[in-house]
Amino acid sequence: MPIEIESPEEYGYDKIKFNLSESSIADQSLGSLGLTILDLTLLYNEHKGSTELRNAIAVDAGLSADDVLITSGAAGALFIISTSQLSAQDHIVVVRPNYATNLETPRAIGCDITFVDLKFESGFEPDLSFIEQAITPKTKIVSITCPHNPTGTLLSRGSLDRLVAITKQKNCLLLVDETYRDVKYGRQLPVAASLGDHILSVCSLSKSYGVPGLRLGWVITQSKKLQETFLAAKEQISISGSVINEWIATQLLLRRESIISVTNEEMAIRLQMVRSWIEKDELLEWVEPVGGVVCFPRMKKQPIGGTNAFYDRLLKKYKTYVGPGHWFEMPDTHFRLGFGWPTREELLGGMDAISKALRDTD
């Protein structure tokens, strides 16, 4: 996948001055989180994940620990769902652009895929009528992300309720990737899995909490049958999770409100910085995000020399990195800009570099 091949860690962080390609808040350390790891016994953990951790997750959804399965990041949850629920004879409806795992694992399985292509002109809102018409008797899953990556847009509560009703009536699963749910600018939707037993909520600590190195995610579903299947799949992959990782995750989620309130205050400032920049640069336009720490600006016209030349000089001359549109199967006149990971100074420097590179003739 281009997003992996061209990732900043593959290119080399030492070559980048302004890294605006990351999709999370700044990476945290044990020290920055005020944690010291206890003398933990390194045994096989509860296969579902520790009860305390699952309780800390479930309470936000108004559900029980038995409705939660701990996985190796959101990617692990998505892999388990696709490989256990899809075959080459099945069909999935999935929004695009999307997080790569939501697209590539169904492709690897070889199932039939209908893409719900989100358009700038419609505010990156999915066409619910199109989704309803796309569902066939072979459809196993309708897959969305909310808040959306890479645009930061969010369904209305009415749209989510309609999707819940459509998928229930059509007898298929509704998969909602909620990785950015905790970072919000105003409204927040309920945990989708709380709205029905045919709904799967997937989330992780990677993006909103800045701890992607923990590889800690989860899937929530009220369906006992699906929980049994997902647990069986996890047991074939890893048996259980890391005792250390789950202990750290538990400490974070027990302090969820205080941690996220600080993050949301800071991200609101960052969002205003990006908003001011977009408003002043007549070559760019965007759909303003409602959640998460990424946005997906669009160039109003081809940059000087074309998009390849633009990204080349942006990186080599200005040492600034963003996520080009092809990472998400979109035109390269779009790019994902992550405003949560860099420092404020780096964010300002990177946005200034983008404006210069759009106008540069060298």
C-alpha cells in the first residue's frame, strides 16, 4: 500500500523538518503520562483482555465488559472482522477514501466490493440511498469510519440512525471505525455498537491518545455469537494480549476524561490555526473537520508543474511531508494534513511551506 511504502518512518524522519503527514496526536511516553510500570507478572492474560480494561471501555458505551474484545490495535480488530466474516463469495459496502485496512483486507479475501465514494462537493457525506441500493443478499458488512479518516467529517445522528435501521432491515453488519471518536469539536455520536446487536464498533488508543506503540485496540459488539467468533480468531493470532500494554491502557482509560479534555483544548487551537491558514490561501479549499486530528484540503487548480512536482519540491526543498491523495485512492490535488502530531511551530512552518511550494516555480 502506498501509505505504508511512502510513510515517514520509511522515508526517514531525519529528512523531514515539518512532518504534517501523521494521523495522531504527538507520541506520548511513560514519563509524559506520569506512569511507572509495576512489577507485573508476565503471564498469559485473559484471552478477551483484562476485565478491568474491558470495563473501562464498556462504560463509555453503556455496555458490559463481555461486549468488548481487546485486539492488537484497531488494525487487528478490522483484520479479525474481515477474515472471520468475509469470503470470496460475499459482498461488502465500504466508504472510500478510508483507512487502508478497511479496503485492502477485503480485497485480499477476494470478496465483491462496492465503494461509496465520498465527494468534496457533498461535504464528504456518504450517500445513504446509494448504500441502501448497493446492499444485496450477499452483503455481509457495510463499513464506515466516523469521524472519518482522512477528512475529519462526521455523520449526523439522524444519518447514523438511518444506517442502523437500513443494515438491520437488510440483515447485514454495520462496521463503524471510531478510532477518532474522543477528539471532537462540538457534537459527539454515541458508541455505535450501543445502538444494536448487529453493529461493530472498532477503536484504539493510537490516534487520540498518542500511544500507537502500545498496539492496543478493541471491537465492541452486543452479539455473543460474534464475540465467540472474534475471540476464537484472536486466539489463533496471539492467544492473548500483552499484560504490560493492557495495564498501561487501563491507567489511561481510568483517566480518560482528564486526558482527553486537555487534548481537545489543544486540538481546538490547532484546528483554528489550520482554519486561518486555509481562509488566507486562495489556492486551497477544504471541508472543515468535526472530529479527529486530520483534514483533507484540496488544491483549487493544478500546482505549477503538476502535483508530482509540487510534492517533490515540498519534500526536497521545504522538507515538509503531507499525505498525498493517492494514499487514499483520491486525486493528488487532495492531501491529508495532520495537525495533531507536530508542535504548533512545526505546524505553522509546514503550512507556510505548502503555500510556498504551491507557488514555487523552481
